[in-house]
Amino acid sequence: MTTTSKKRSSKETHLPENFRHIRLELAREPSNPDGRADYGYLLWVPLNTQGKIDEAYWKDYRDYYRVLKFRPGQPSEIGHVIHSVSGWKLHYDIAGKDPDEAGFHLEDERFVPGEYISIRDSDKNTHVYKVSTVERY
């Protein structure tokens, strides 16, 4: 094992204490009046004391701000939660061919169970998701 590998491995196991695993599930909408637990996102991001995404760790831990999008009958998509001048976005295609998905004022949203989060998908459709769980990473 090289020195670089040891350093990387050590850093990966010591993420800041405020990193959380968040599950978002599709909330009720006209086409899904009961919502859907099998349609949503998993996020791995640090949260501040108000339950908002903590931007303070972005510079040093951006590779660990992650997202997994899950949909029934489709392969899950894995990507990054990225920060840009227009706010937080969900980015799946490293080559940049697919448009990013954006949260509606995601930087102001509180990731607390029971809260609602709006996300505009790559087709420009906005859906509302309910924060199902927030657990320590």
C-alpha cells in the first residue's frame, strides 16, 4: 500500500461528525396521491445545527457530498451534491452531458424528518420530496 493510499484511506474513515445519511421520498402529488417510498434520493452531506447543508466543509470534503437517485424499474444513479453560484445541485454525469438537477433554494432547506424539499429534475419537472430519515453517517 502506498503512502497516498494510506492517507486517503485514513481521511475516508474520519469524516466530520455532522455528516448525515438522508433519505428523501416522493411526497403526495396528483399522479401519486399517497406518495412513493420507492422513488427518491439518498444524500450524504454534513448538516449544520439548523439542519441545513453545511457549506463550511465543501472545500475539504466535496468528494464526500454524495447522492443516489432511486426509481422503480431503473438503475440507481450515483453522483455528487455540488455547490455552484446558483446553489446546491445534484450532478450524476461527470462528463457533463446530462443537465444537473437542482433543489429549489436547497441552501435554505432544513433536512429534518417530516420537512419537504423541492427538486427540479433533468427534465425540468419539479417534484416535492419528504425527508424520511436523517441518520449519522
